[in-house]
Amino acid sequence: MTDFLPFTRPSIDEATIAAVADVLRSGWITSGPKVQAFEAALSEYCGGRTVRAFSSGTATLEVALRLAGVGAHDDRPGGVHRDTVITTPLTWVATANVILEVGATPVFVDIDPATRNIDLDKLESAIRADTKAIIPVDLAGLPVDRNRLYAIAERHGLRVIEDAAQSLGASWNGQFIGTTGDFVSFSFHANKNLTTGEGGALVLPADVDPALCERLRLQGVKRFPDGGMDVDVLGGKSNLTDIAAAIGLGQLRHLAEFTERRRHLARRYFERLAPAMGALGLELPPADFENSNWHMFQPLLPEVTDRGRFVAAMKAYGIGVGVHYPALHLFSLYRALGFREGDFPEAERVGRRTVTLPLFPAMSEADVDRVCAAIEQTLPLTT
Ligand SMILES: *Cc1c(COP(=O)(O)O)cnc(C)c1O
């Protein structure tokens, strides 16, 4: 019996484990010198832009929306006025949840089936008078076209909060995601290309005060040199620990090599699956080996395949298959807001058929071959 192959697994080296042990022995385990060093290293990676670390990617998105002034505004006598924020229905639900969390209204635009990212041809017609921001998502690490996106945002005076949770290490126009643009939000969740266990980071645009970002991160507290303090804004509690930052520093040293390895393994999947694609009825993901960091490898199953049975059959072969993601407007919380089946047919089609195959830097080419052989065995039995 071969070992179980999960769809993802973090690569943590011994030097990182030793660095975490050092933090644990140091007597200072929450936000401190390691967080500062991690922020400095991320800033260097982002071409010198200001970066602040958070306890999750969700928290970074929420704080970015608050910094952009997005939310509900009490315009008495007109009552409460809610900003709208445009995003994609095919993403981790966090992207839309944060819009609701700050009191704004999500407006979804269907995906472009060629990229599975927000359809930029349809974006402009969704912009309304109360639209304040766009949250593009680089699904599976494939960047949204930044040239077209920012041209639209500038034309309409909209803020952009790039949900780059999945695209750290990816690039656009030969520049790493995070080095350009408005707000850029990363996640360091255990499944992401760079992990701190849980964590996130926000790249700040030049017009935003980093001190306000820090106050929104920690109870709105402003400290004075004499030891006193004030609270002038309602902040949350989303600071990163030094334990997590030590992991992040160790991970960042390997980011380029992780990305290269993921691209290599993705190519191997293409080589193995492309010839059998027609016979199997599989639809392969967008083949981009220049920009994408290959956060996930996601073919679409034939419409007739029972995905639940396929996932179970692969598991019987010792292979973990994930589903990322069902179209989120069909979740109960969003249906209660009025969204319905048929609203975003392309996202729904991908959401119904998508599967995430194992892809992580420590995988071997033989592992890819094993996954492909198992697909060839199981797919005909589950349709
Ligand atoms: C992971 C993820 C998030 C949230 O990040 P957390 O660190 O889990 O809070 C947001 N958006 C997308 C697209 C993600 O993949």
C-alpha cells in the first residue's frame, strides 16, 4: 500500500522548525521582532511597498475594505447607505463574506470560462453609482489581467483590493503580484503557496496611513511615548504572532523554488492528461506557465460524472481530491440575499465540475503519474 497523497501539503524545512523553537524559547511569542522582520522581508519582495502582517487573509481583506472607506454610511435623513463591491462568485467564500462583514453589498460578475476569473468584458456594466471597490481574485494563482482591470477601475474612480490569497509568487507583465496596484491581500493559510499556519499580509497603497492600518489590526490602540494610550477608531484583533512570522520568514526563502516546482509538476499533468483528455472528457485548466504560480491544478470533470463518487473512488486509490469551489452565490447565506441558480451560469458550471488534484512542491513526477493513472481507472466507473 502506497502512502496517502493529499491534494496539498506544506513544505517546512528544519531551519524553520528550529527558528520557531527559538521564538518559543525567547520569551516573546506574540507580535514582536519576527513580525517586523517578516513585514520587512515581504516589503522587499513587493518592491519596497509598505506591508503589514495579519492573523489571516480574511482579516487583511476586511481591514483593506475599511481603509478604503467601504461599508455602510449613516446618511440621515436618507437612512443607511451601503456601498457595493464587485467580485467573482467563484472564490473562497471569505472574499464575499468580508463585504457583508463591513456592511457593504456584494455584486457578483460571472467568470470568463477561459480564465475562470471575473469576466472583464462584463465588469463595467455591473458598476453602479454606489459601487466603491472591486475585489478581483486570482483563482488557482492565475492573475486577473491587471492592465484591463486597472483601466476600468481608473475610468470609474474605484478602489481595487486584489484578493491575491492564491497568487503570491505569480506575476503579471513580468512583475510579481504585490509589487504594483492598489491594495493587495495575501493569505498564509496552511494550504497556500507560502504558509504561516494561519496568517495574511496587506500591501498598502501610498495614500493609506500604515499607522491607521495597525490600529485597525489591534483594537484601535494608539500608544504614546509616556506609556499612555488612546483609542480613536474601532479596531479588531488580527495581529500575527512571532511564532507564525518565524515560519513565514523560513517559507519566503523557498518561494521562488516552490513556484518553479509547481509549474514543473503542472506541466507534467498536462503532458500526461492532454492525450487522454478527449477520451476521458476532462477539461484541463488554463495553460499558463508564465504568470500563474499554480496554486491549484483543477481540471473539470465531464458533466455526467458523479463528482462525489469520483472523489471517493480516488480516495480508495489513496489520492486526495478537493473541490474549490462551488459557486458561492448558491450558499444558503447568499440565497437568502436573493441570489439564484442561473444568475452566473459559467461560475455554476465550473463550480459543479471542478476538482483539485494533488499539487505541492514535495510531490514527485511519479506522484503525478500515479494520480493520472488513478483518474484513467476511476473516471469511466463514475460516469
Ligand atoms: C484563503 C483565501 C482567503 C482567506 O484567507 P484566510 O487566510 O484563510 O483567512 C481569501 N480569499 C481567497 C481567494 C482564498 O483562497
